[in-house]
Amino acid sequence: MATPQNEIAIRCQNLGKRYGEIVALDGLDLVVPTGSIFGFLGRNGAGKTTTIRLLTGLAAPTTGTAWIDGVETTRADSGARRVFGYLPQSPAFYGWMTPLEYLDYVAGLFDWPPHARRRRVDEVLEQVGLAEAARRRIRGFSGGMIQRLGIAQAMIHQPPVLLLDEPTSALDPAGRRAVLDLIHQLRGRVTVFLSTHILGDVERICDTVGIIHQGRLLVVAGHDELLEQYATNVAEIELDAASREAAPALQAELQALPWVNGVTQEGGLLRVAVSDLATARQALLPCLVNQGVVLSRYQWVRPTLEEVFLAISS
């Protein structure tokens, strides 16, 4: 079933970019739901920045079109920039300005009247955690503060969509955490399109993931759906201390089941590999109950996002 237009924040149709013989982006078809934090994941050089430059109108597409909040943005129309905020990979600011001065200047570019500008600047500085540094010169800011100021300038005009290009790639762990916490707090207020090659960032805050490799979009899915799709057919069963003596007998019982490929045992932990996942999900737990063992843990092994990413993009 097609997604209603009012539930689509970003739409790309056959979006492509060539530089001579080099294909930077190959026919991208993509729909990003309104209100999501969308992780656009790929290795360096996969086409992430090219996609964002096309979405923002900073580069002209060789093929295709893109819309943000229903407005076509690939024609480099300055009016279209009201529907998105953009944080480039390496934001640069006038070091002699303060955040107050800079954000007031940016808000003025969007024709905000002076009395509303100051109120909005104070609001955004508070939101990104820079209120106490509002009158400090930007040249003395840390990397994390620069990125938070970059997000502030991207959202100053209250756009429905934020495009963030590798916002944490050059930050130390403390700076990364601060920026990711800020992005997480934006959930439900705006749609965030987060381009990154850092798997941990996507794992932590993104609800939807798109994986791009060598200019081609390979998969788009919800975070949990993606992990489930690539789940291994292995269950881990950890026996309670009182039942660990029964582990060898339980291993033999499970090994005899027709839908079990193999069982390994290490102390009180058994790993059961199955050939028929649907049957195993229904029958394995009742089988354990019938054996009268007490469990301390029972779970189907899920891959990490890193394992899924490497499997798809290798």
C-alpha cells in the first residue's frame, strides 16, 4: 500500500548523479516517513554526501527528482530551503561572532522579525545546550559545541526536516554522546535524515535504516525489522544452576529433533541451530518445559547492525 503524501517527509525518484564516467549515485528511489530518525548508512564514498547535496539543491542531478515536505528541492530554488535545515559534514562559522549574533543573522535570512528572532534564538540555544555560551566567541568552541551550533542554525527557522551529514564523525566520545542525545531529543518534532558511516550512531538513535553501497541503495527497513530479517537460526538456552547437571541429557534430546541441525553445550549454556525457524519458534520452548529444566535465559540470537551491514555491503 502506498504511503499517503502527508506522511512522507522526503521522496526521491530515480535520483542520480554522474561525474563523467563515475556514477556517484545510481537511480535512488527512497521514501522517508514523516517524524522518523532515518539513518543513511554507508562506507566513505558510498554516495551519502552526494545524496544530501542533491536533496538540498547544492548539486544538480543527472537524473531524477527529490521532494522534501512535498516541495521539489532539486531545482536549487532558494524558496525550497525553508522546508529543511542542513548541517554539512564540516560546518564553518565566523569565529569572531557569538552564537547569539550568528543565529540572529541566520534567522534574519528567513525574514523573521527582530522581536521574534531573539525569542527563537534564545529558545534554540537552550535546546542545544549552548545557552551559557551564548555570548562567547565561536572561535574558542570545542568540536562538540561547533556541531551543536550547526544543528541550531539548521533548525533556527523551524523546518520540518533536518539533513545532517556525518554530524559526529570528527568528535570525541563525549562530543558524540552530546550530539546524539540532542538528535534523540528531536524525535517526534522533526524528521531527521542522518548520514553516517558510524554504525553505533545508527544503532543508538535511528528507527529506520537505509544502506547505500557504491552509489546504490541496497535496503531500507525499520531498525528492528532489519535485524529480524537477518536473524540467525540459533537459540541460546542458559540453564539455571539447579538444572545444569541435566545439560548433557538435554543436548541429546534436542539433537534428536528433526528440525534441529546441531546443539553445542558449554557448561549450562546450549546453542541450538535449527533448520526450520517457524517450527522451532513454536516447539522449542514447550520441549524445554516438558524436560522439566529451569531456565535463566532463553533467546533467539539476533545479529548486530555491524554484521547485517557487512553481510549486505560486502
